[in-house]
Amino acid sequence: MERDEAAGVVKVAFKQPGADGKRVELLVAVEPQPFSVELLVDGQRAFGANTRGRLNFEPYRDPNPRPADGDDDNANKDEQQQQQQQQQQQQVHPYDEEGMWQESFGGHQDSKPRGPADVSMDMTFFGSEHVYGIPEHASSLALKTTTGEHSDYDEPYRLFNLDVFEFDLDVPMALYGAIPFMMSHDTDKSVGVLWLNSAETFIDVANGKDETNGNPSKETFWTSESGVIDMFIFPGPRPAHIARQYAELTGFTALPPVFGISYQQCRWNYKNEEDVAQVDAGFDEHDIPYDVLWLDIEHTDGKKYFTWDKTQFPTPKAMQRSLARKGRKMVTIVDPHIKRDSNYRVHTEAQSKALYVKKPDGTSDYDGWCWPGSVSYLDFVRPEVRAYWASQFSYSNYDGSTETLFTWNDMNEPSVFNGPEVSMPRDNIHGKPAESIEHRDVHNMYGQYVHRSTVEGQIKRSGGTKRPFVLTRSFFAGSQRYGPMWNGDNMAKWDHLESTSPMLLSLGVAGYSFVGADVGGFFGDPEVDLLVRWYQAAAFQPFFRGHAHIDAKRREPWLFGEPHTSRMRAAIRQRYAYLPYMYTTFFNASVTGLPVMRPLFMQYPEETETFAMGDQFLAGSDLLVKPVTARDSTTTRVLLPGTQPWYDVTPGDTLFKRFDGQQTLPAVPTPMEKIPVFQRGGSIVVKRERPRRNSQLMVRDPYTLVVALDQHNTAIGQLYLDDGETFDFTAKGAFNHRTLTFDQSNPDGVEHAVGVVSASTSPGVRAKTSEGVETEAVDGAYNSGCRVERIVVAGLDASTFESVSGALLVTAAGERHPVDVQKASDGTHLTVRQPNAHIDEDFRVYLLASA
């Protein structure tokens, strides 16, 4: 650390690992007067805060109304003296303007008792033409400009959690959640910033230039209604570094139970227990797997949460156990608004214990309007209220619940039907009387508090042994620690399908991995081709759930007849086949911060063609997916990044066909049976290919290893194994992380070997809790007992392919067993059949050439 005493500038220099193991020089310079912060990467300006001098911090103060003419202390002074005194007063405390201490909006009054409390600052990303993040918005992946010449939007991006009905597309309007995180990226560097403020926030984005060298820059301006300036800069220098840095601050993605990343079926509403049984049987009858059936608000007794409609759902435990016997789960909706009913236990307890959010007077319970009618809202800002809410998920308090019942938190922005902008008045009061926290200060965190409390309730319910599963609609920075979100009330339209990828990718950039969208669109009735295409895309997105509005027609996959049912079945089965890979990718997210569904630029940071690309994505590091989002599309354009080849892995005539990287395929065929999915050359992807009814029935199934060779005839992959439902992986080190490789080594001296697939324990891999506490694997603590039934190798050169006549398994104990090999007639791939290697143990499978 060095200090420039003459100028008073504080400079901190340090080195950070960069691309390809190289270290980059980082320098942070803090100028005290006027205040500014600059980040330099290898001597080049990368980021600046208040370098344009727009910092503003309005302190709390008393009202200062403008004096009426002839009604101030200067009335007897001459005009010149009056003007001088008023100018001096204006410099210290400007006169109030209309709306500063009270404001009206749509018939609602905001008393604003503390007056104006705005905080704002300019932030510049030097040398970058692209910035990302600040979800949630139905906009592009690369953020559009909101100000300046030829700006894309004429309003700033807004972060203010709202219940938005049928949200519009390609606008900067606020939606259900808010993460005030932004990342810039260019070929040389990436920089991230978190503006940690939970009040209403506006962000302007403009094109600019670095005045020191003329390089393009992104100029942003952040304004929050209240709070303090609490800003974190993440120096990168690459997107993967920023992902880890951000997770180390705000928390890592919680590793979900396996059923949570499987397919789930929902609508508003499945009517009764008979309806539930029929839907469940329909999936079995049509050989379509699913793991979770959901119930919306109509399952309750008069929309009183933690209750059941005794007429329609008279035996909820038996209903849940009927599903559980097949390996399935149930989710019920539990919203944070509490019906004001003197016969409702939760309300009477909350009222008697003073647990509700208060009106501006600080003493009266706030009474709003939502689904049940007159409701009040628990004050989740208070720890004791969160503890109370968590206790409601105990089996004794939630009568009719079982260990296989999980939760959906909706309407937690919070939604108030008769409130301003369908939300809570900003001058409502949180906290104990001595704290008096205005709702405006914590608005964007309210939904996260609800989500967190529900998660804590589920963990407590199991005695801390089982992983929770709680879906939320509203969220904030750090919500990735608790569970999945979905992007809200989308519509059954092609453009809403198209908007899904950039929306979910933006969330991943901002650290939220477990994300998804209602398959088919919540509002409206999708045409059948749209529904098929939506299933095909969602099969590779982190959270996978079909859902529909109460007025929408039923749309279970078998209702549309052939060939549509088969197409939807194939898409859902594809998700189940890739569950081992997806679960491993979720594990990697839980320890690295990298999103499960990621934009191409995060993995190919030097390829400029990827920087604004939001219509295709990577599922993990090894699968490239291009959803089809246009009606009657028969071909689509696909960019294949990187220098290594890619392999078509969709069933059909082009299965395992090899394509060179660093090219754009202008017209990849997209028949209704599939969308383009490619596996990266140099990777090994693990699958399970036996069709089952759900993920629990796959637990003992054997694995298929899909080896896609790179230009050097090598490949590497990973497989993460644990019990898929408990915390034993962190509490007891009960997990197994396997490294899989293909190369031309021959440590066993096998004659005529031309390549070998090896499996070994991954060195140094640790599991993490969402708070970042690490645990090493304990030898023997977890053993899956599963075997490998198939190894597919794609990309062998023609001569090697022709020479292979068999294979040999060498076990950890040194035993040797011959194995059959089957070759594809088109020369694209070969299959090692039934090697029966134990996946938990080290092994090698050699490809053998003819003698």
C-alpha cells in the first residue's frame, strides 16, 4: 500500500490470477477531495466511481419551507441584504420543493416523515461497451442505453419489487425481484459492482468515452430513494473470478435436492384430491416422468395458509403419501399476507404478539387487501417474526403436512391489491417501536426475508438433516442462498418464450443460478407448437416447471395427442437423462459461484461475437443450447465458440456429427422433434438413460459416459455424487467427486491400447454450505453402489476408429475384464457396452486395436 501525501490519494496495489494462470496487476486509487475511486487493471483504467462528480447524499433534516413574501425575518432589511442571506441559506439547506415531505400517487398518500433522503453516484466502466445484470427486467442480456443520443430507452432501469400483471417486454420497468449488481466485460477485463441498497433504485446507462484515451466506456448513474452508499467493487479480471468474488460476499448457491431440479407440474389450481390422483396417474399412463405436483391458493380453507379445504382435500397426508410411495413430492403455496379472521390461529397469534407491519403511526397494524380479502403482513425484518414464521412449518402447526411437502412463496414483493403500485405504502413501519424502519428502506428485501424464513422453517422441521425446497417470486442480492425463483407471470406467446433466455441469463450473471420460467406461459393458452418448443428449451434451464393460470385450459402433456405428446415426453425425458450432469453443475455452482445457465461470454471472454448474445446459452460448461423461439422455424443460426470442436448430441441423423469451433452455422435444422444441443469437444458428460417415473427411482440406475474428444484426442469431465436430499454432504463429508478423463496414456501396459477412459477421486474438492463453510469428503462416507453401463466415444480419427475391435476394463484391484464395443455405421462414435465399472471406485477402460 502506498500513499501520495501531497495529493492525499490512497493507492492499494495487488495481484490477482487472470486468464491462463497469468497474474494481473490491480491498482485501486481513492481520491478524498473530491471523492472518487478508480480501479486500474494492468495499468489501464477499468472502473471509476464518482469520476464524473455526481455523488449526492441527502442527510435527514428538518423541513425548510420557502418563506412567504413579507413573512420572514428579513422583511425590514433592504433587498440586497435579503438576497444575500437567502443565497447563503440555500447553500446550506435548500428550500423545500413540492413532494419532498409529502407525496400523492394514484390516490395514495406518502407522508415521507424523514423528507428527501436520496443517495446517488455515477459509475463508469472504462473500455467496455457491454454491461450486464441488475435483474429483474424483461430486456436484453447486454443492457441497453437509457439516456444520451439515440438511447434505446427513454427511462432508467428500475429496481422496485412489484406484482406485475402480464409484464411487458423490452422495457426497463421494475418486476418481481431486484439485484443491484452490474458487470462490465470486454476482451481485456471484467469488473463487477454491487450497490447494496434495498430501497427503490434507478440506473441510467449511457455510451461514453474515456477522456484519457478516447476508448469507449459505459457510463452509469445509480440513484436510490433512501439508505446509505454501500458499494462493493469486484476486480475480476474475468467473469469467472467475479462470480466467485460475488458469491464469497453474498453467499453461494444452495445445493438443491435432486427432485428440485427435476420436472414439476403445477397449475392454478388442481381442484381436489381426485384431480391430483388423476393427474399423477396420467403421467404414469403416458410414460412421462415428473417429481413434484403443486397446489395453488385454492387448496386452502378460505385462503388461510397452513390450512386445507376440508371438502376438496379432506385427507392431505394420505394424498401426499400416495405420491411419496411412487417417489414423488408435493408443493403448496404459502404467501406472506395473513387473513384477518378471528377464527384463524396464525392471525390471532400474530396480532396478540404484535408481529405485523405497522401503519405510519407505528402502533396500528397495517390492513391491506389480497387474495383472502382483508389481510395484514408479518414484519419479516424482525428476527423474532422470522422465527415465528419458521415455526409454522412444524408438523404440529402445519396440520396435514408431511416430510414430502415443500413450499412456494408467492406475492412476497409484497403484493397489496389496494396499495400504491399494488404494493405496501412506503411509510409503513417495520421493527420494534424504538427502531421505526420505514418500508421504503427495506422494500426490495422483504421477499428475501420471507423466502429465508420459510427455508429456515423447513430445515428446522427436519431437525436440520434435510435440504429445503422453497420457490420464491421476489428476491434480492443473496437470495441464491435459499432456493429457486421463477420469472413471474409470463404469457403464452412466442415473444415471451424468446425473452426467457436473456432474463434467466441476467439472473445468472447476478449470482442467481436456480432460476426458471413457467413452461407454456402463465397467462393464456399456448398453441401446441409453442408449448413443445417451451418444453424443449426449459429442459436445459435450471428450474423446470409447467404452470398455468386458473382461466387457462388444461395443458398436461398428454392432452394434445400425437405427435405432440411424444415431443413433450422426449423433452422431459431428456432432462432426466442429463440429471447427473445438471446436478454436478449445481454442485459446481455451489462451490465456484458460476451460474448453471450461463451466457457464452462468461466461458469465452475473448470472443466478441458472444458479448451481446442472449438467444443461446451454455448449460454448465459443456452443453450449448439454442432454443427455437419463432413459429414455423425450420432452421436456426448457431454460433459455436472456442477453438475446440462441438458435437451434435440431439437424437437423429446428425447424432455426434462433429463441427469445428469458431464458426457460425447459418441454418441448423430444427424439426419439431428437437432443438440444437451441442457438446463441447474435450468434455465428458455423464447421463442416465433408463426411463423412469421420477428421479428417486433412478437412484440405483447405471451411468452412461459421453466422451467428446478435442483436437488432441483428450477429454475431461466430472461427476458429483451424494444422497441427493440431506445435508450429510457438508455435515459428514458424505459425498464423492469423480474426475473422468480420456487420453492415450497406458499406465497398465495394456497391449494394443489406443485410448483410455479413466475415473479417479478428484483431489482437493470440497463441498460448501451456502455461507461458504467448506467440508472435505470422508473416505467411505458415501457410496452410490452404481455402475457404468455404457461409454460413448465421439471424435476418434478415422484410422483409430477403424482399428478398434474391443475394450478392456482394469479395476482398482487390478482385475482385467474384456468388454464389447459397438461402432456406429457412419463412423461418428463407438460405444463400449456393459463395462460394469463401479462409478465410486477408480477404474480404466482401454480401447483396443486389432492385433
